[in-house]
Amino acid sequence: MVSLTSEDGTFIFEIKGWHKIWALESKIRVTKEQIIKAYQNKEELTFWKGFRMPGTEIPGYIAAGTFYKKGRNFWDVMNKNNAIIIKLNNHYYKRLIIEVENPEEILQLLNTSYK
């Protein structure tokens, strides 16, 4: 699970609890300018996430960490219903695929910030 805060034009995605250990990451900072779009699409949450380096994956249960598939992507998902995808530009990660508590609220915040 990931929480989101905003600070001076920068979004801070904080990985919560044990997910920090599974993902080997605690925070990801993204500026508003780096966000291309944020959306939900369960069809993109495929079984094959890419090559895991580093991170944790138990198929059908959790994907957390860095995965290489058409670029470097960060995953932290257990419940696909709460997963969002954030496409990035000029960032270490190409996409963030993360689980959040309130997807609709987070999507609205992210999508209104880059327009």
C-alpha cells in the first residue's frame, strides 16, 4: 500500500509497512511536470510484470519492487481493485503501478495537477 502527499509541487509516494521491505523502497518523489497521466486499467496488471530487479513477487498475491518490462517500472500491488498506473516522463521509473486506499481520489488529484 502506498500513501500520497504533496509538497511544493512534488508528490511523495510513501510505501507503507512491510511493503518497504518487499519493494526495497520507502519513498518515491515525482514532480507534477513528470506526470504524463494517471489511470486505472486492470488489463495492464498482467501476470508477467517483467524481470524483477530488486523486489518481491508471489504470483497472484503481491508484486513489489522494480520490474523491467518496456522500461523500469515500480510495482506495489496486492489488491488489483485499488491499483492505479502513473505514467512518468524524465524520471527514474517509466511507470508506477501502485495500490492506494482511495484510487478515485488519488487519480483526481494527480490528473488535475499536470493539466
